[in-house]
Amino acid sequence: MLLETLLSLVLGTFISQYPLTMIHSSQDGDKILPTTIEAVVNSATKNTRRFKPQKIDTIQKSLGLKSRAKAAIVVDQRSGSVLFEKNAEDQRSLASLSKLMSTLVFLEHNPGWNVVVEMREQYKREGSNTKIQLGDTVTVRDLFNLMLIASRNDAVMALVSATGMSQYKFVQLMNEKAEALGLRQTVFVEPTGLNPLNRSSARDIAIMLHEVLKTQEARQATTTLTYFFRTKKLGQSFAEVNTNTDLLGSYLQNPPRYEIIGGKTGYIEDSGYCLASAVKNREGGEILAVVLGAETRLESSQELKSLIAWTFANYAWREE
């Protein structure tokens, strides 16, 4: 509670109050992600009010956070400016953040939200699976939500099957999509994230999250705390809890001051604890933040909160 209280008061306090060491950060938001994300942002905001981050001239202006995560990045959602980075180009296992790309490929081949899918033994994987009985049926919409809310691996495989593609073909499209987005450090060998050979970078993951959150269905899913649904064949009721409760239950989900736009968690032993989220504030700031390789789930959420708090304390968003 102490950490969260300090963070929630960050806009009126000095960075020295944080339990983290200071280092130099990206200066004045001058590093820009590749033109793929810039072009998307400029196209999406062409006829809307546009805000650009500007460094606040305070005692803190040359300081940034030393994140304990292995890699991290904070990006302005609208301009693509990098506001903080640490090893952002390093290629690492990304665990269930792989489901961001699975989401993008699925959405391009969605057979229909109301299509009913039968759960089969072949969809089961290690780690997180649903408790739906084999032979029972659910809608594609339910499977989509289970993939993003509870990170269920069998839901991913059922969605792959629902597209009519083989796993091999689906993964091929994941890699083609990564190439099309300019994700230089990203490669996939399967769609769930269980294989440590699924690899990416903090920078690439920020772009993936940006793309995923263009869709209302993804934004709604990744900000839902608990998802309730009923199977079609047997009529069984289930409640699935979001894997990102540490953020969704925090001060960051407190509109209009702060609002979480969406996000995703990930963990396997090779990746450490990973977390990506998009957050906006009432001053017009809208950022993407990614941390990779934290030692614990709690550390990943605390690191992300600290990066978000530091960014909103050090940058102001002014209308162009």
C-alpha cells in the first residue's frame, strides 16, 4: 500500500521518493520507433486532436528510472516517441505476450464471433487451460476472451482451428505479420507462448500491443477483471479472472485521472515475468509500457507502475 500511495501522488512529488535508483533516460522523447508505428498513428489521428509529449523543465529533467527488469520501454502512443528504454532491442522469450500476435492473425481470419467450437483433447497444452469439458462447445467470442483475459492456451489452439488453418500455417502468418510490421527481433514457432523460441524485444512488443488495441474487442477483453460465460452444449457456467489484476485493481484504473486502455501478461521460466500495458491520463497523455524478465509477478507490475508514474511526472502532453 505504501508503494502504491507514493505512486498515486507522483505528480506532486520528487522522484527521490521512489524506491529505485536513478539513471539517464531517453532525452526529450527524441528517439522514434520505425515509420510503421508513426504512419499508423498519424493516419489514425489525422482528423482528431493531437497531443505530443514534451519534457517538463524540472529538477528531474535529466533523470530516469533504473528498472530491475531485464528490458523495458515506454512509448508515446500517438507519436511513437520513446520516452524511456532499457535494452529495448534485446531479443528475449516473450511467453504469453505471443498471444498479441495470435490475436492479430486471428482477427484477420475470424470465422465469426458467434461460431460455435467443440473443445477437443488436441487443444490442451501445458500451463493454463480452461476447465471446459471435452466435447462441450463455446463461441469464438468466448474463446477470444479466454485467450486475452485468462491467457488460456487451449483457447488459443481452438481459435487456430476455428480459422480453418493448421498450426503451421497460422504460425507462418504470425511471422509474416511480424515482418510486415517491421518487428526486427520477433519470431514465432507456435501460437501460445509456451515455447521459449518465441522471441521478441520490448520495442517490438510495444508495436504489437499498439496494433492489437486498435480493436474494441481486444481493448474490452484486456480490461475486463472477471469474464462470465456459459457453454453451449452442456450449459456450464464459468468465471475467468484476468491475469492482469495487479494493474487493473490499482490506481491506474481510476478514470479520468488514469485509465488502462489494455494490456497482457506473460510468464515462462525462460522469459521471466513480462507485462505490457497501455495507459492514458486526463491531461491527454497516452503511453505504451513494456517490462520483460522481472523476477516475480509483483515486481513486473511494480516496475510498470513506476515507469508509468515517472513518465507522467516528467512529460506533459500539449495539443499541436
